[in-house]
Amino acid sequence: MFTPDPISRPAGPPASSAPVRDYLATPRPGADAGYVVVPRSLAEAMPLPWQQHMAYLLSEFHQAFSHVTWPTYRVVPSRYERLVDLDEEQLAEVGCLVEIDTDGEVVYRDRSGRLVEHPADMNVLVACLDPIPPPQSGPPAPGAPLPGPLAQQDRTQGPERPQNPDRSPIPDRSPGPAPDDQTETPPRGFPAQQPPASPDQPFGPTGYQDRRSGYRNPGSGHRW
């Protein structure tokens, strides 16, 4: 039986036909108008299900464009700096020259010799130190900070192990040398010193033990 009520439409805008372009239209880390850079150390620090899904998507992408001649890319970490704050090496990197004109003022020129207007308001991209750690070839060292979202998590699945903050050495509980007044116990558990047995004094339930003539029972007067 079909209901006469109309089918409700989902709320919100319809799905985009170019989701990647729409997503990258907003400023994203490592993305510009032509390329998207994903640091390997951060990608390898993601959870295992995410890595498996990402590896599957990259495999499909590389298979779809395997006919394209791919160049070798050289990624250089960079940041924007004001042109007037650069030193000589950074000015040579961006292709600018600093001169002093006939009026004694500092002027900036590009590679073609054209005068740069308003250099104090011009920002250029120069190389900088990479704040993201490089990928590791092996497992991270104990206690080393983890990059990405795992920085506040522990990779161990078991309970957290207690740590010794003062790193004091573990006390040695091995038995030390015996005192001088302590006599070592001989084999088979016999005492080292045994008082001489008297014939009139019973020893245990069967009488005393006479090592020269055997055993005697004081109740019967017999030896055996």
C-alpha cells in the first residue's frame, strides 16, 4: 500500500557535482590554486582505517592517470614575508635587487630592471624551515611526540603503565652474604651441631637415635 503523502525532500543544498573543487575553494593547509600538498608524516600518523581508505583512493587516482607523464616535484616549505624585510639571499631567491637612486633613497627592482612600486606593501613567498617533522623510517622512539591527531593519544592498546618520575634505580633485592655468626646448614637438612643423645632420654615417638648401635625403644629395651 502506498501512502498518499508527498515524499519529503532532504533539507540543505543539493550535492555538489564538483566536491573536490568546492572543498579546495576554501583556504586549506597545503593547498593553492594548482596543487594540494599532504605531508607524509601527518598522513602516516592517521588511524589505520583512514590510511587504508586513503591508500585505496590514491591507488584509483594513480591508475586513472597512469598515462600522464608525471614530473618529479620538489616541495619547498615557504611563507609570505614583506619585501622590505628580506635579506640579500632572500631577495636573490625572489629575484629582486636593492639599489640607491640619485636621491639617496632605497629602491627595489625585479629581474627585468623594472622599479617595484610600494615595496613596503608587497608580500613575497620565501623559503622557510619546515615545521612539520619528516616521516620516520621505523617506529617512533619511546617518549617522542607524535604528529597529527595522535599527538594527544597513546598508540598502546593496553592500560597506561606507571612511570617513575624521579627515575630512581630499582633496589637490589638479591640475598647478600650471610652474617659471621650464622652457621651454614649442611645438606639433607640435618643441623650442623647435634647434642649427644642420652640412653635415658627418649627422642621422638620411637626413642633416641644411637648411631653406634642402631635405634632403641626405651619402652621395650630392645635394639634394632
